[in-house]
Amino acid sequence: MQLEAQWIVGFVDGEGCFHVGINPNNEMTTGFQVLPEFTVVQHERDVQVLHALKAHFGCGVVRTNHGNRMAYRVRSIEHLLEHVIPFFEKHSLKTKKRMDFEKFRRIVLLMGAGKHLTAEGIEEIRAIAAQMNRGQI
């Protein structure tokens, strides 16, 4: 199944999520682990769409989310920086999700620069992440 760029934009506007988890982890230098994730969830009957997204982006995994839901996920900083972020920079989201993407992008760029490895960077990332996925414009 071949997906067109604008179809992907519309689908992700409706079904996608850009999320950044910040979890305590004593094994990390700062005591926290930053986990950015691009996810699209669908009922298992439409799993072929998730596999088509994976093929389009050339990265990520398709796995069971829970119950009869499947998820396409990209968590690798490298894959987010090389595949997902450039796609949505070129093909802008149309809904308020664009604001979440912009914040997500800022966090992943900070991580790419190693900022998540400092206490100051963790606080900057935490402040940005706190503004995401709140249903605000």
C-alpha cells in the first residue's frame, strides 16, 4: 500500500500522537530518562495502514498496543531526526497537533545536541513537554 504525503498528514492529524515521557531512572546521569515517541494507533483490522506508515518512514515498529489495538511507534532519536521530523517539516500538520509537533521537534533537537544529559537540559525539556498534548491552541 502506497501512501501519499498529504494523506499521511491528515491521518496523523486525526490519529497520531507526539509524546515525550520523562521517567526517573537512577542509571541515567541526570537521574531521568527522556523518551520521545511518535505513535499512531489503530484497530487491528486496519493494521495494514500502520505497516504502510512503517514502510513509508523506513523505521519504527508495529506492535500490539492493548486489546485489539495496534500501534506504529518510532522512538529512536536517530530515526525521529532523520525520518519523522523532516517529513512533518516538509508537510505541515493542519490541526493544533502541529503545535505539539513543534514542541516535540524542539525536544528531539535538544536531545540530538545532548541536552538531555544535563540537569539544565532536563528542566528545559520538562518545561516544553508539560505544554504538550493539552488540547490548547
